[in-house]
Amino acid sequence: MAQPFVHGMTSEGALLSGVLPEYSLYEALDGWVAVAALEPHFRAQFKQQLELESLNKNDVAQKLKQKSASDWVVWANQHDIPLVEVKKT
């Protein structure tokens, strides 16, 4: 489980650091969601279903603030997009 960390993939600016719009945390209307659409087919589906011409963090953030986290989870499940609600413990 720690292999991405060990290999520097989670350090600032790295692939799994949240720098990519398709692999990041976003604020929803009532909480947060985590998106992990790294594979090309997930990334394409994420972009298409959000109705964005290109994926950039600002545009994705604006879209995801429009609905509740639970609404986004339902949407993601309907469209086979890897997105989950971030729960507080």
C-alpha cells in the first residue's frame, strides 16, 4: 500500500499528488469527493459526463460544487466513474 509513497509518486507535483484534475479531491456542495479517473477510459468518461471540453482543475471544481457529495456518488456509479465521497471519521 505504501509503494506509491516509497517511489515518490505522492510527492508535490507527482502523478498521485492531486495535481491532475482526474485524480484529486474536490469540494462538493456539502462535503468532499475524491476522483481517481487515471485510466484513459475513466478520464474520457469523466470529461464527457461533466460536459467539459477539456479537464482542468478549476472547471472540474466549479462543476463538482454544484451538487452534494452523495449526488455525485450516484452520478459516478451510473457512469462507471471512480469517485467516492470523503467521509469524516
